[in-house]
Amino acid sequence: MNYIWLLVVAGGAGLLGFALAFGMMKEDPRRTAFALLGAVFFAIVAVGVSSLVTSLATAPIQAADRAHSEEKLPAGPAHTEELPGK
């Protein structure tokens, strides 16, 4: 279900980009070709960087305690005034 939103947003941005590129090509084709090549270059770089970042190791995640031993520990006082002997 989440991929539908990705397709809608990416599709809308793609249609807008194609419309802008078409309008720019009608005005100045040579300048537009350089702009489109630059956009394609940056898109390729962005995909490369994102694939590199997703392949890197992340911070270690501590697994949940299956025995729920944290529930067996006594709770500490909420305030220092509540400590015994004060």
C-alpha cells in the first residue's frame, strides 16, 4: 500500500518534469539538452550515493529481552526527595 503513494508522488513529479522539458525544448533545444544531461548526471550520482549509504553498516541494535527481565527489576525513586533517609 505504501508503494502506491511512491508511484503517485514520483509519477506527478515525472510528469511535471516532462512538461517542463518539453516547453524548454521548444524555446532553446541546445541549452535544454545541457540542462537535461546535467539533471541525468545528478540523478545517477544520487542513486549511486543512496545505494552506497544503504549498503553501509548501521549502529548495532540491541535485541528485545524475550524473558522480560527488565520488568522484574525494582523501580528507582522518581525524585531525590523520595530516597529513604532524607
